[in-house]
Amino acid sequence: MKSLHPGFKAVQKKIAERSGVSEEKAGAILASRSRNASASAKRKNPRLKRVLGIILLGMLTMPSVMRAQNLTNRFFANYNHETLTITNSVAVSFTSSLITPTCSTLGCTPPPGAELASVTVECATGTSCPTRIIADGTTATSSVGQIVDYEYSFLVYGHQNIVRFSAFNTSTTNSIFQVVYAR
């Protein structure tokens, strides 16, 4: 008499306990082993042929990976630019009318906003003008944000990050940001 298989979930739980890994990881291990089972094992248990873990996982994660990569593997067209002076008295953001275009006529469809901001840092005088930048919606201050300095160049990807961008100069020498917007 054939013994019944305990089931995928039970074996998954047992692998998790024995290996000290999460149940999700144990499920991936079990699916991989099932897909790579020998021909004789698949003859004895034809259900092993139905394990689609890697294909299903790929179908579920691929759209989000593609969205995340969407901005870094495409061509951009420059459409505007500006020069920003960053002082140590107030945080500065990109000019909203340049990054989020609007229409002046009723029924007009506005062009898409900026998806990329390319920034080069210059100093008003000298060669040192440390400036803090941040793009998570908080305001850059003398102690909040990443530091960029003279001759640094950086990119800000994604419209939301461009909208939330903020910069604050931490020295007495003003920073000049040469910004090119693209979509």
C-alpha cells in the first residue's frame, strides 16, 4: 500500500525547522528540489511535474523589477534647465513649474513631468562648498542629508524624488547647482 505524501506545506515547515530558515525560504528550497527531482522520482510522483515555483515567482516579481529598472535603462530627452543658488540660510528645492509642467488652456493635456534631474555642483567662490541633499520629503539642514561638494555630479531619478528634493549649504560659500531636467 502506498503511503500518502504529507503535503507541500508540511514538508516546507519541516525544512524550515531543520534548516533554521524562514518558511518562505524553505518553500523555495522545496520547490527547487521538486523541479530538479530525478526522472524516477517524477515517475513515482507525477505531481512533481506540476511545481512551477520559479515561473510563478518570476511572473509575480518581474513587473516590480521592471518598474524599478524602468528609469535607469531608457533614453531621456532634456527639456529644461536652471541654475540654483544654495545658501546656508534656507533649504532650496527644484523649481516646481519646471519639474511639473501645467497647461494654460482649458482641456490641454500637460506634458509629463521631469523623470531625471542631472545636477553639477559649483561654488560661488573657491573650491569648497559642502552642501547637504535629500530626496525623501524631509527638508535638508546643516545636519540632515548626504553631503556633496565642488565638482560633484549626481542624478535624481523619478518624478516623486525630484519633487521631494531639498538642498542646504553648510558653509559660508554658496553652492551653485547647474540642473538639467529630462523626461
